[in-house]
Amino acid sequence: MAFGLHVSGNSAPMGYSGSDSYKFIDRLIKRHSGTLRIVSPYIGPYYAKMLVSAAMKGSVYVITSSSTGQSESQQTAIRILQRAGKRNVSKKVIAYFALLLVISFAIGSYAIIALIALLFIIALYVELRRSKHPKSASNLFLKIATKRFVHEKLYISNLEAITGSANLTYNGTHKNIEHIEVVKDDYRIKVLSDHFSKLWSD
């Protein structure tokens, strides 16, 4: 259900009001290449899985609010994002040190084998500790705001940006009546990207 679509000039944002915000937000996420930046106080499992897939094509940075005291849907989404990073890191660490162990066995040096095994245990411990923090590894980075509630909604790719009222949940983009603005002007995208960087470093 759409109330209308309006365009205000060539470089001005394109505004949309209605319940089909997903047509713009999904396109931005799925077509991204390079770096994707997301700010949404609420994220649903549907989009958490989409962001995990998007991280296969480039870096994905997500700022959201704490799941403490929030819906099961928000808690599930955050677990999906955190587990994705943990699983990827563990596999990389194991594969890397397994290769070194194979080489050491081929050489036949027990001292080197013992050293590599010790380094493996230390590296795995460090990576698993890091994965418990909001920052997910590999190409997916998650920052959870705990001291202040982040109510802003912002979606940025290299080619366009979207601002507005739609949360990154299935209801927010498929059912709720929301207003969003689609920005395709390079300068405006850079301004929004700089704003995101300040939020991220805060």
C-alpha cells in the first residue's frame, strides 16, 4: 500500500511513503558492493540473515540498540549477527593452524609442532573472546548501543543511501506505513557516510 512517490529535482532525495519500503531497502542491501553501513534500533531475523549474506560481497557495519529487555525477534537477530562472525573466525583460525601443523609433521620437528599447537590455543582463545563482543569478525561488524538508545534509521551503500522511519524488520519494511528518502547524490552520500563514521566511533 503506497500513498505516493515524489521526486524533488535531479539531486534531491526521492521520497516514498507507504508500506513497501522493502523495495528500496532490500535493493540497497542486495546490490551493495564494497561497504554497507546500517543504523536501525530494531533488526529482525529476516534482515539479519540478509546482512550475513551481504557480508560475503563486502564489509557490513551495523549499529543497533541493545537486545536487553527487547523482543525475542531483536535478540534472535543479534545472535544471528554475532554467531556469523564467531563461526567465520573459528574456521579461519583452525584452517590456518591446521596447515602449519601438517607442514610441521612433514618436516618432523616436534619442537615446532608443540610451539604451533600452543600458538593455536592462544589464538583461538583470543578470537573466541573477541567474538563475544558486539564486533563480529570477518566482513561483518556489529556495534550495540547500550548507554543511549539509537533511534535513527540509516542505510548506506556506495551508490545510494536511505533515511527515514523504517526499522530493519520485516514488519517495518513490508507492513508498516513508513516514510523514507532515497539519496543518490554522491555528496549527500558522503555526508551521511561521515555521519555514520562519527556514530561508529562514539
